[in-house]
Amino acid sequence: MLRLGWSYFDSAKIPRAVQPYLQRLSLSLGGAAYFAVMDENDIVFVARDGSNLVQNVGYVLGARIPANLSSAGIAILSTYSPEEVDHWLTGRKFVPYSPFTATTEDAVRELINKARSNGYALLEQQIAQRVRGIAVPIRTRDGIVVGSISVSLPMGNETTENAVARTLPLLREAEYALLAAF
């Protein structure tokens, strides 16, 4: 409880700074938008915007989930060095939340490497079926990663390529604008 309280207190200016961007993302994309920070092995959602009608898989303020299950966590992990990723993966047990959850070290490493290569994380149906998450890491002007902005979208009939093409420019816009804020 104290760790969660300290994490929030330490990042209290962040939710205020990101909220306008989360509102724009959720309104433009028709999904839920989040800002998450890494806390040990988990991510913690510290800001959120979006309709409760959107399948948001229970991400509420303060929710904490294993980093490998969300695009926000994979986006942050993609900024780690290969040695840091190896350390993070060591001894980890991966619990399936859906038939599509990556449950092996190699599968999670592949998600991280792909996000590193692309500059954004894309996860589909990792924690809930028919839900897609797309995220970008957020850095300070000094290059320090402070968290990530993500969106959760119902998959519907939209292709992965169309979802990325529609979502990524808005995430990048928020990423660059927040660079100036931190």
C-alpha cells in the first residue's frame, strides 16, 4: 500500500500533464486511454480516460498488473537493455489470461523485441479476448522513461494494420508533446 502511495505521489504531476492527451485519445479512437508507470515487475495505471462501456479489462486507477500482459508494460520493457530484459524475465511464471496470452519466456521476449524494433507495443488478446492494446513509452527530455501511454480498443472487424495506422499518429503526437512537459 505504501509503495503504491509513494509511486503515485512521486508521479502526481504526470497524471495532470497527460490527462488532456488521454481525453483526446479516448474521444478520437473510441477506446480507453491510460498512462502507466513501472513498479518492480508490474505496471500501475496512474491516469485514465474513456467510457466504461469500452472493454477496458478492469484497468482502473491504481490497478497493477504484470508488465507482460499489457501494451503499456511491453512498451516500457522495450526500452530496457537486453541484459535488463533477461534479468526481468528470469524465473518469471507467465499465467494465461486468455488462449492467446504469451506464456513462455521466448514469446514474451519476442513481444518486447518487436516493440523495441517498431518503437511501439502492440498486444492482441493477451489479457482479454477481442481487446487490442497499443502503447508508446514516454520519456523526459533527458531520455529517461517515465511511463507509457496506451489505448485499449475493441478489435471488432478492424484489421491490426488499420488499427495501428489510426492509433499510432495520435499516440506519437501525445508522446512528442509530453516530451516538452517533462
